[in-house]
Amino acid sequence: MSTYQPPAGPNPGFGEPWPAGAPNGFEARGGFGPPARSGPPSSPAAPGGFGPPPMAPPAKPKRQGPVTILAVLLIGLTLLCCGVPSAGIGAALGGGLTQPDGPSEPPNMPAEFPNTNQRYLPGTTINDVAEQWMKKDNGWVCTPPEQADYRLSEAKNRLECVPTDKDLKYDVDVAIEYDGDNQLTQVEASCNFKPGAEMCRSLFATMADVLYLNRSENRKPAEEWASKNVDTDNTTVIGGIRLTVSLSPHQITAIPYS
């Protein structure tokens, strides 16, 4: 049996001539058999030929520990809920582990900081107003109000002082509201006479003077202001006390100023 020789000229289908003296593909394979397959590297070798060695299977991904998963979830929730920029995540997490800077003790409050003592008329006592001025100097009578719970302020007690003269007791009066002897919340003098009456001027000026018995530097300014403004609607602040005069009703009122 003679061996098949390819025709001279180009090899059909490949475009190149067989080299002289080189065996053709059939001879190189030693006879009939399927050619080697072309395909991906992982394809098995064709039977009867040599293919690439099988590739090792890809490594399984490592399972993430619960701590790592929890941290990722927390960061994701932070981004969704709070809108924290990604660049600031590390700083935000790190900042939660550090102690804030600041004083270990609260600062001292300044002297002018609001306190309960500012509810009372400074330097004024119930003894100066009711006992000395009303009772001893003028012979007036001071009693609690007929309506026991009647108050104009939040004080615990109220005294209403009126003259013993029957012709005056319904025209002038002084009311004092207080919590304790040196805790007066309000003093008010009323005068029902017409503007220009000397009785009203004397009552208002004297009350303003009594409020400052223990602070001589304020006595004269307060007395002069009340005397000048007896028939006006006016207000002023002297030594931590607000003095207010009104025409209707005609009265002068003293309350703490803070």
C-alpha cells in the first residue's frame, strides 16, 4: 500500500505549501484521529492528543467573621441614615473612642447669674415698712386680706395697712406681699384723691424713701422721683427696685428688678 502524497501547491484550506520532506498532519498524528480541540484553557484534552493540564478549581471565598460583618452593616447604616461622607467614616468611628476635651468640673456661676434672691426687694424688710412706718410712725392698722388667698404676686403672705381715721381708710392704703421678714416681693400704695392732692404726693414720696432705709445713697433719688411723678404714668429703676406710678388706678408699686 502506497503512502498518500499531497498534491503540489498550496495546502487547501490553509494557504501555505507543505514544507519539502515534512510529514503532513495525517502522518504526524499516526493515522486517523480527531484533531486537538480549540477552546478555553479549562477544556479537557481531545482523545488521542495532548491538551493543556486541567486547571485547579478556584479557591472558595473566606467567610467573614461576625465582627467584620457587623462593622460593615453599621457603616452602611450610618451612611444611609446620617449622610456621613465616606471620607469621614474613619474619623467618625475614631472620634467615638476618644474622650471629649473640656473641664472636669462645672464653672462657677457669675454673681449676676439669676437666683431666688432676685425675687425680693433688695435691702427692704417687713419691719421697716409695716412695723416702723405704718404702725409706729403713722398709727395705721395692718391685717391679712379678707380673702385669705388673695395675692398680686406669688408671695406666701399679704398685709393690708389702712389708717384708723374713718375719713381716710377707704381713700388710702398700703399693701405688702412677702415670704419672710427680709423677703418682700411687692409694696403698693394707693391714693384715691384727685391729681394734685398733697396726700397722694406725701404718701408716694414717703413710701419710696422707706424702701431704701438701709441704702442711704438711694433714698433721696427715690423720694424725689416719686414726688415729681405722683400724677403721671411713669416708671424707673433705682437700686434694683422698679418703681411704677399710674394714674388709673392712682398708685405707686415697687417690685424687684433683675
